[in-house]
Amino acid sequence: MERNIYIAACSKDGGIWHYRLRDDGRLIYVDCVFADRPMYLASGKERLYAVLRSPFEHSTEFTSSEFSGVVSCSIGAEGILAGSKECLSTHGICSCYIAVIDNKIYTANYLSGSITLLPDHVVKHYGHGPNPLRQEMPHLHQIISCPDGRYLAAVDLGTDRIVTYTHDLRIISEVHAPAGSGPRHIAFSPDGELAYCANELSNDVGVYRYHEGHFLYLRSVQALPDSFEGFTKAAAIRCSGNYVFISHRGYDHITCFSRKNETLSKVGDIPCGGRGPRDFDVYGDYIVSTNEDSNDVAVIDWKKEDYPVTDKVKLPHPLCVTEVERVNTSLV
């Protein structure tokens, strides 16, 4: 089955690229829409939403020209995109994540340490972590729906916390990750009982139990091989069936774990096919990796022993890849 996948290319002349991923691991270009430095993508109601890093630099209509913004595209027949000119302010600086949950749009604002429920409900975090270079203040990196659909989880790299909110951003609970670990993104197990966290600074996977708006920290599992020397930082994490994957920028691999109950067992380290795998996703036998530092997107057959790259395309600073599984039958 071919899949419609969309890739955010974060450059001034970038945008959202639409490809079809074929059963043989090849990428077929379909179309693209221009967008100024898209950071992340999310889908909802036959639309694709993108958060742009700083689209108001030359505008006088907003309080701060540094604010990020949100634009959307309609998704038509065969997944074709049609762009929109309207751009809504996130009221935050360097918004790096967007989520569409129950028709509401949320952003995580990295440099202003806040969450925004559009159009203008902003909740700030306070505090800092022990790392003076990366944790001098809150740095929100993700806001995601919890598996029960009742709550949201906000991941704060700067304060080593995962904070749970209601949909109107009332705080329910918080859990502290190990000091200095820098939690970045979480992914839930298919049954919704466990959450796995990519800790950017400690390069490991935090394992949590989740129940009714509360996270319980269980343990952390190192993702890097003992032989690795050098600087690297963890990025994206995905849970696919009985496997958990985490990417590393610097080591430039995607580590695969098998999971059983609360236990993670390392399966192997999969070369990302480039440098700086900021994001990736798992589509059956294939991993699609957006390699920011080498300006390419690679498709890797992760189930074969030698992890062959089945296709690669050049894109400027690709940061995010997402799939839209269901598209309407006529142009919106």
C-alpha cells in the first residue's frame, strides 16, 4: 500500500514536500507548497498544519516579530496540497512542535518556554535544570495527546519535566525526569500504558507508566553503544508495535529496541543514511529519516540485516516527516 507522506523543509525557500512511499521503498514526488521555515507538521480534519519559525520578521501587525506562526493546507484528492495564506501567531518564540487535538491547535514554544492553545491562550513554565548551556530556562519541546484522549502531555527539556494538562491547559500533574537528562519527545505504547521518552542530553530512553493523567518514572535505558565517543544528542522517538526507536544527531543512527512489558532490549543501531536525523517515522518495513545536517531524506529497510537505503532525496534542512492516512476524494 502506497503512503502519502509530507516533509517539512526548514529554509527560507523551503516548504512542505509531498511524496508517495511505495511498497518497494521508493519515494515518488507528488507536489509541494512554499512555506517559510516550517518546523513541524500535524494533520487534522483533512488539513495539514505547519508551524513556521519566524514568519513575521518584516511585519508591523504583531507585538513581536520573533513570534512563530501557524499555516494550514487543505488535503485534496490523492493527498494533493493547496496552501493557505493566513498565518496565525503562536505568541511564542521558536515554536518547534504543533499538535491538532479535538479541533484545537497547540504549539510548544522552545525559546519562550511556553505552550499556546491558539488563538491566544499561553501558559508559561518556570524554573531551570542543572545544565547551564541547555537548561538555563524552560524549553518546551512537545505537546501531545495522552492515550486516553482526556489529557495532554507537555515535555520540557529545560526543566526536566513532563507536565500533564487538561485540554484547556489546566495543570493536572507533573513528573521529573532524571536531573540533566533533557526530555525532548515521548511516544506511547499501543496499549497506552507505557510512555517512552527521548532524553536529548543524556542520550537514553526514559520509561514511564501512564494512568489517568499521571506518569510514573520507572527507569532509563542507555541507547548509545559503549564504543561511541564524541558529541551526540537524541532527537525523535517512535513506538511501532513491539519496537521502540530513537534517533541520534552526531552518532547518526536510529537505535531499535524490542519491548516486552516494561523491559527494553536493544536490537541494533540503524544508520540513518545521512547526518543529523532530527525526525523519522516507521512505515512497515521502512524508516523514513529526515537528515537535517546532510540536507536529505533517506528511506531505510530496517528489517534487513544490512539496513539498505532504498531511496534518498535532497531537501533543504528537512526537520519533520508525517503521514496522512486518509484523504478526501475531491479537492477541498
